[in-house]
Amino acid sequence: MKQAKEHSRTGLLVSLLLHAGLAGGGIWLVLHNEKPEPLQEVPISLAMLQIEPATPMETPSELESIVQSSPSEPESAPPKPEPKPEPKPEPKP
């Protein structure tokens, strides 16, 4: 029976020390908490912004020259003739 009382006293002592440490740490954090300085407003004018001029787009003729000079087709191959459209059948009267 003496051993049971000794264990309960040791457990109580350990529990009290842990709780006291946690409470002390919480109080220390609250007291030493530095509040951040409020943000200051900074005025910004349009003169401070740098806007780059837009780059001109390629014209359709430049795009066609790029497509025609593509290396995917051999240059020695003759151009393929366009298929002739089929004539439409005449409607029956």
C-alpha cells in the first residue's frame, strides 16, 4: 500500500510541474509578444509606373513567307495542284 501512495505522489508532482511549465510559457509568450507596427500608406502616382510600348504584330505577308519557307517539305518537290471542285448537278425540272 505504501508503494501505491508513492506512485500517486510522483505522478501528482510530475503533473504539477508540467502544468506549471505550460502556464508559465503561455504567460511569457503573452507578455513578450511584440505587436507589429501598423502599415504606412505610400502614395503611388502614374508617373512611377513604367509602361513598355507594345510590340508590333507580324503582318499576314510575313507569316506566309514563314510558312512557305518551312523546312518540313523538301524544296525540290513541285507544288501540288489544287483539287478541282466538283460541278453541282443541275436540278431536275
